[in-house]
Amino acid sequence: MSNSIKVTDDKITSKIYLIRGFKVMLDRDLAELYGVETRVLNQAIKRNEKRFPNDFMFQMTQKELENWKSQNTLSSKEKMGLRKLPNVFTEQGVAMLSSVLNSETAIDVNIQIIRIFSKIREIVSSNSDILLKLEQMENKLLKNQEKVNQHDEDITVIFKYLKQLLNSPNPERESIGFKTKK
């Protein structure tokens, strides 16, 4: 990055939340990363509303905000900054912000954020592949287990009949073959 603000990947990652099934970032966190005030960021968005449809940006509900607050430890200073419901941005919304906040810092930080979103998507995708392979192996084992169980049952039946044959008395039977007179 060519700017003086150094943002670590961990710092960005810690500011990505799951809300309404989307990975999102809050307006206040993005403003901090870009080095601008939250109100400046939101003013720029209001001037460019068409660039931010609902799948790019939405406002948290009061219930979502309370849930978010309960899951994240906030200092009293941080809580004071939450006087109104924050806007949250999906990955696409964050990408759109770079065109609205046309500063060197915004562009550099935005590139870093988009790369982190991509890494998260890759991790989720590779974990999905691993999960799928595990499920396939489990199904194969279950099918084989059914076969093994069937073989076990068949062998048990064979031994049962063998034991019956060994334990049953042999009745005297007439000899088979040529009969001679004695």
C-alpha cells in the first residue's frame, strides 16, 4: 500500500460479520479503515444511491444490532458511536465503495479487503470439497458395512445349520448300493 495507514489482514478479517447470511462489513469499520469519518462515508453513499442496491448494502435492524452487540465486546466509547442503525456492505458493496471514495487510501484498502473476501470464499469452497469427499467416503463405508453385516448374518446362519447337523443324532439308514443276500 502506498498510503501511510497500515491495515493488517487480521484487522480486516476481524471486522467481517455474518448478517442475514451475508459476509458483511459495517460502515463505521470501513470508514475507520479508509481513514474517513462514518458520516462522510454515508454522505458519499447517499450521493450515489443507485450504486448500492440491497444486495450490496443494507441497514441493520434493531434486533440485528442488538444481536451483533451481544456477540461482540465493545468498549463504552465504541457503543457511543452507534446512535443509529449502521449500514452494512457485502463484498460487492465494498468493491463499489472504491468508486465512490476515490482516494488513494480507499483504493489500497479496498483491494486488500476484496482479496480477503476472496480468500474466505476459497477457504469455504475448499472446506465444502473436503466435506463432500468425507460424505462420499462415509456413504461408501455404510454401503460396505451393509454388505459386511449381510455376510456376517449369512455366516451365522451357516454355522447354525452346521451345529444342528453335528448335534443331531444320525438315524440308522439303509445302505445304498448293491444288496446281497446273506
